[in-house]
Amino acid sequence: MDYRLRQLRLEQLQAAVVSYTPLAKRRPPPRGWLKAIREALGLTERQQADRLGIASSTLHKSETAEAEERITLGHLRKLADGLDCELVYALVPRKPLTEMVEDRARSIALQEVSGVAHTMSLEDQRPATDRLRKQLEQRTAELLRGRWSDLWR
């Protein structure tokens, strides 16, 4: 895939997930969303179980599983629907995706350029700092134009 197309896809995905960033910093209620919302609505466990057509013990186990992060997304979606809620699911990168790719390329380039510079230092031929910086920038750009899957080997 062409570099510009990969970059465009990455930027579009980043734009799609950026709105979730504030949510990623929030933690669910200690006893889970299902129980918190059910109780906020004034529903007992028995009432909600009846509305869902399941046993109270099943609802209790499901609420516990959600609070302990052991519930499947499919099951959570059904239970959320029973509370007239939408399940919102997203993976929110801790830093921009473009930055992740650039950082990885820069890290590899730094290893490569530093390795060559070290060998040259042993031969008393170390390039100037400005030259090393330029080589680092050039190698980073080359890596970004190449196959990104190679960055993660």
C-alpha cells in the first residue's frame, strides 16, 4: 500500500477515535455500569431479571462479571439493551496513532544510525552531531515510506 494512502487511513482512524479520549480517562463505577444504571433507575435485581426473561441469579452473575471485566461484549450488549442503553466500545490509543508509527520508525532509525556511528567512533571517524541528526531524519522518513509492518518485527 502506498505511503500516502496508509497515512490517510491512519489519520482518518485517529480522527474517529479522538472523540473517545476523554472517556478513556474515566473509570466505570466500582460495582459496574449495569448495576449502577439499574439501581439509578430504581429497578431491583428481580425486576430487571424479569424484564430480560432471565433468572435473578443470572443477572447477579452478569453484573458481577461486568464489574470484574469478565463479561463478553455480546452479553454486555444484550444487558445494556435491556436497560435501554447503547454499548459503546472503542480502543483509545494512549497517544495519536500517527505518533506511534513515527516514534517506532524513529526508534529503529536511531538504533541503526547509532550503531553505525559507534562503529565509526571506534575507527575515530564519528560523523558530526548535525550529520547524525540529518541521517536520523532521513532514515526515519525512509522507514515511514516503507512497509509499516516491518516496523513491528
